[in-house]
Amino acid sequence: MSKKKSRADTPTIAENRKARYDYFIEDTYEAGLALQGWEVKSLRAGRAQLKEAYVFIRDAEAYLFGAHISALPTASTHIVPDPVRTRKLLLNRAELDQLVGAVERRGYTLVPLELYWKNGKAKLRIGLAKGKKEHDKRDTEKDRDWKREKSRLMKHSAR
């Protein structure tokens, strides 16, 4: 009897929390990454950051730009590692065609959301997103504060 793994079972390497604050995420895609050996070792050690990263499409291929994967001092002795190099994303042709259409014609943006392990391979969840305006961000903050206050009130009323 095999047990189906849920999303919570996949170990997260790095998460871009600011993306959900700055953008409305319409759809998500899972992409593989073309990595070098020292980068995989660094990811296993959890040394990755997606804070200022973004995804762009050039020549019908997707690339991750600005993601910071810092090298381990013991893993990269014979090469000079570039921690913020541009990494190619591995997507199906049909997914790439959908993304090209959305980004170029409908004005969407591609945002990296989460870097995680799946079956021993590093995967990147990217989101097809629209930017939020300042008033949308204030509404999001107001809703978050209300949820926090509501849970605090419910906690005190239960006593």
C-alpha cells in the first residue's frame, strides 16, 4: 500500500515570502533547474535565497536570474563559483508556450515562489503573477492584522 506524498512532505530549501505580498499569484508551475555540482551541495546545506530573484523568458526558454546560491568552502575548491549566475529552468514546451503568451501578450510577470526537493531533484515553483498596487498591499496587511487580532480574541474568550 503506497502512501501519496502531500506538498507538506517535500522539504523546502528557500521560499520567496515577499512575492505573495507584492503580487497576485494567478497560476503556479513546477520547473527543474540546470545546476552545477557545487550548487546541488550548497542547496543540500540550505544555502539559497530567492529574495531578489525573478524569472525571464528569452528565445522561448525560461531562466532564473538573481537567485543567490552561496558556495560551500569545502565543495568548490577547484572552480570559481558565481553565486548569482543565471540558471536555466527546465519546462515542457507546452508550458513554455503558455508562459510566453501570458508574459508577452497579457502583461503577466513570472516570480519564483519556492525552491524545494522532489524525488532527490531540486525544483522551483514559479508563479504567473500580476503586480499589486499600493492599496492592494494595504488591504492584504489589514486582512492579516485582522486575522491575528481575531485569533487573539478567540483565544482569550475560550478561557
